[in-house]
Amino acid sequence: MKLPNIPALGPALDTSERQAAASVRSLRILLLLCALLPLALFATFAAYRYGQMHDEAEVRLDRALRIAHEHALKVLEINSTMLAHVIDLAGDAGADMPERQLQLHRQLQALAEGKPQIQSIWVLDRDGRAVASSFLETPPPDLQFGDREYFRWHREGSAPSGLYFSDVLQGRATRSPFFDVSRARRGPHGEFAGVVSVSLRPDYFGRFYADLSANEPGLAITMFRRDGTVYARWPQLAVAAPRMAASSAVLRRVQSGETGGLVRGLSSLDRNDRVILFQEVGNYPVYVGTGMELQAVRKAWLREMALLASFAAVPVLGVLIAGLAAMKRARQAEEAARKLREESQARVQIEEALRQAQKMEAVGRLTGGVAHDFNNALMVISANLHMLKLTQPGVGARQTDAIGRAVDSATKLTRQLLAFSRRQALLPQVLQLQDRLPMLRDLLAPVLGRQVEVVISVAEGTAPVKVDLAELELALLNLAVNAKDAMPGGGGTFRIEAHNAAAPGLLAGPAVVIAASDTGTGIPPEVLARVFEPFFTTKPVGEGTGLGLSQVYGFCQRSGGLARIRSVPGAGTTVEMVLPAIDGPADPDEHSDDAALAALNLRVLLVEDNAEVSAAILPVLEAFGCKVAHFSLAAPAIAWLDAHAGEVDAVLTDVVMPGELDGVALARHVRQAHPQLRLVVMTGYAAQLEEITRQGYTVLAKPWTAANLARALRVPPPASA
């Protein structure tokens, strides 16, 4: 099958993908602008509006302060004038002048009438007894105020003509809170004659402040004395301290001599974060302060911003939704272009891999056919060489040894060619890795080049393994090629190590690990999981088929083991072939001539279609003391065997032969009809090898040596026979 060639599609796909990616980037930038620009404008306006609202709050605070200050100043001025008038009205009246008390009471009552800020007006004599009051027509004789702080202050003459603002007191007659503004009475000679006082209602100021704050959420107004004593406040607190805390920033500034100013911070009365303005009331030791909760300003700002955002969000959201939809379509287009490019690249790779596979198939067929015939020729040479050494010992020993070495070299080359074309008959044999692996250095060194160091080490005590030597060599050769490609330029180290598996459970029984490591560039994690897939390669088209690691994986599986890989990008790659360990000695070397060359004395049925091969085998068998019956085709051989079964000890047959039946059919018939016979199947190229091996036949690889032939014929039939 041949796939259509599509070389011109790649550049167009790359251009389409680049255009789709550019569209996605442009839309992403546009979306960011659509989101960030309104947010930036909104944030700028919000910051401006927040500052503006703070300024507006300060303006409202200042207006409220001026109103509260004007109100307090007016009240205190009226009270100051009233005190002077009361002193004139009282004259030298004392508590012992009852005839004046009623008249003075009525005068004081008239003064207090219509003035809601006044709770009462009092005239006291020098001993603190009440002379007259706007509240009581006739004060009781035991009503004394000499213990009041304001009375003592005047009596002690701290400020002979000054006003005194008292603490907030509890009325003895009215039982309601008040604070006194008082002045001393003086006699004709300036001596202390008593006190006149006006009791002011704190709740009067509180009601005024409540009305003033009605339309200003978060506004607080306070009247306080210079020492921090609070006279009136709105809003009222459930638990209110009578004085401002010593830590109050307002109080510290008042006591430092400031008559007014602005303070930002926590109120000492309710611990709320406020902006506070304060102002001294005239020349009196009284101050008025107005404060605005910043939380109220922030709430108002947040409400306004939320309203603005709700109106602005609709068009912005619409633009974002439209942009997201456009981006989604652009991403879909980009994804489609990417998938098309990947599919195109995959198709190109598959096409190239298929071409390579077809080429390999053709090369394999050619190589397999040539190698099969070449094996027959080598076997003729090998058999005749054996007979020459047997019949003419010592004659031309140097020449016969050279011929033997040439046959060995050609045999090895043929097996490698068949393994490369995947038509090598798998001939598992028990190998001692301590002996076999170091011999591979000469095979791997030319592939890796001079810049790559080859290190081979086998741990002492490593168990034997049963594998096909040619397949093992090809697997290590593939790993060496991959290692060289992974170490470009500067070279590196290719290391082969073998040892018994340290971790149990890798296989059903004991295992041996053959690890091949390089110091190359490593494999990314996203690629590592696919490296054993057939035809998967990261190499450029034409530089790799993707079959190297799949051969390693297939070799391990066919040998009853597994393959695994680990890699660190930039630190190299390690491929481990985990193979079943064999409990027993390794197979003897195929060139050892020991007891295997002893006489066999068997009756052998030889089935071989190649006349030259059969002519070479016959004398070798006869040299082992065997009687041989030879047939060129399987069908007549089976007929003869069925008729003369008792005259045969062993059957030696080739696999590939003309006719309807081949060597596999012959072997199957022998195993079924004559299981007592020894059976040896010869092959140099066997497509049915897996079936042959699975059925348990003894396989003799071409070209074989006389010793190998003798060993194969000594294998007894299966025990079930």
C-alpha cells in the first residue's frame, strides 16, 4: 500500500496555524484592553470621587461646626449677660432677708422664662445657702451649696471676676443633670458675698445637635470643657465616659493651647475612625467639636461606586462576552490548524515509515533469500572442512584453520544480516553474560565512533539468560545507534551493565537486568511513554524509522522478559532489558569439540532438497557411525518412514523445500505418528520459526558445525513419547 504524497501541504498549514495563533493573541490583547481600560478608568474615577467625598465631608463638618459654635457662643453670651444682671438684681440680699426672696424669685423666673437652655438660676450667700431661685419660690433653709466645687472655687478667689464652668452635676432639687456657669458676688469693699449661677441643660444642646445631624449620617457633635469634661454629645452612647481620654488627639491639642483644628484618627469616646474639627467657643473654656465617621463616607462612596458599576458593567460585559466568543472561535481554528498540521506530519511520518518498511521488506526478502543459499554454501564448506580434518589430520592445518575462521566470520555476518531483515531464525541458547557481553565491544565501537567511550561491565554472579544471541546483539546495536544520535558533537559514554535484578517481582521468577545507558540529551517526559511504539520517532523525516526501540521491546517480550526506560532531560537515558534468569550452566560454545564428536551409531532419515548440502551432510553423519536414508522431498520421506519406522532412530530435516509439504509438516507428522524418534529441524531462514519453537522441536541453525549436529542428534525425544 502506498500513501499519497502531500509535501506541499506543510507550509500552508504552518501559515494557517501562525495566522490563527496571531488572531488569538490579538483577541487576547483586545480582551485585556476591554477589561483593563474600563477598570483603570473606573479606578481613577473611584479614587477621585473618594477624595472628593472626603473633601465634601470636611466641608459639611466645617459648616456643622460653625453652626454649633455660633449656637454655643450665643447661649454662653446670653448666660454671661444674665449673670451680670442677676448680680445687680440680688444686690446685698442674703438668706436672712426673706422679704426680698419672693421678689427676687419672680425676677429670676422672668429671666429664665422662654429660655429652654436654662434649668434654673440661683443666688447663694457667702455660706452657700440659697437666697433665691427661679425654680423654688422659697428655698428650704437647709438647702446648702457650700460643698459644690464651683462655690469653693469662687470663695477661694481663684479668679475674682471670672466665670466658672462646673462638671456635669446632679440637681439636688430637680434631680436632673446640669452644668453650672457661675460668677462670684462681691460686697461694697470687694469681699466675697456669695455666688450667682445659671444651670444649663445638657439635653438642650443634645437636642440641638440631633436636629443638626439629622441629614448627616455619621456626624457627631460634642461640647466639652478645656480639661476634657463632656457637657453634651450627639449621638448619645449607651456607656459614655464623663471625660475625654487623656490619649485623645483633640484633647492633647486643646491642652497645648490650640483654639481650633482638624484631627484624623480614632475618637476617644466611641473608638470610631473619624475626621474631627474642633473650635473654642469665644473666650470661654468650652469647645465644640464635630466629627464624621470615615466608615459612613466609605459606605456612601461604595454605594455610589456600586451604582456606577452596575450601569457600566452591562456594556463592558457585552464586549467581553463577544470577545470571548471570538476568541473561542479563533482558538478552535488554531486547534483545528494544529491538529491538521499534526495529522499531516503524522501522515508524512507514517508514509516515510511505510516506505522504509517496504524498503526493509524488500531488502529483507533479498537478504533472506541470499542468506539462505549462502548458509547452504557455508554448510557445504563447513561439512567438507570437517571431513578434510577428519580424513587428513595435520595436512594443511594452517590453511584449514584459516578456512574455519572465514566460515565463522561469514556465519556471523549472515546471522546479523538475517537479524537485520528480521528473518533470522530465533535460536535461544543459554548465555553466560560474563563471557558474551565483553565480546560485543568490537561490534559496537565502529557504530559509536571514536568520540564515544564504550564501557561494558557484568556483575560477578550474574545468572545466565536464554536468548537468541543475534537478537541480543541487534538490540544492543539499536541502543548504541540511539545513544550516538543522543550525544551529538562532543561525544560521551555508552555503558552496558548486567546484574541480577535487585527488586523482586519484575518477572514471575528470578531475573537479570541488562542496562544500556548514555550521557546524551535525554527524553522529555511527554515523549517517554511512546518510545516503544513501532514507527514512533522524534528524528527528522528520513533519519529514523522508529523501529529500533520496538525491536528491543519485541526481543524482550519474545524472550519472556520486559523492557523499560527512564530518562532525565539533559542527563541521559537508560534502557533496561529484564530477562528471565536461568538456573543452570551456559550452553557450550558451538566451536568446542569435546565428547560431542563421539560416535552416534544412529539410523538417520535425512530430508534435504539441496544436493550439495545433502552430499556434504552424508559423510559427516557416516563419520559419526550413522546409517543414513536420504530423501529430497517431504512426501516420499513420510511414506518411507511410515513403512520403515522400526528401522529409524532419528529424523534430520530441512525446513524450506519444494513440494506440497515442507519440513514443518514433516516434523509435525513425525511427532504425531512416531513420537519415539529423535527429531532435528535444520533452518537458516524460517518464517514458521515461532511455530517450530512453540512445538518444542530441536532446531539446528545453518550453517552448523559437526559438533552442533552431534549435540542436536543426541537430544532425546520428549518424555511423553
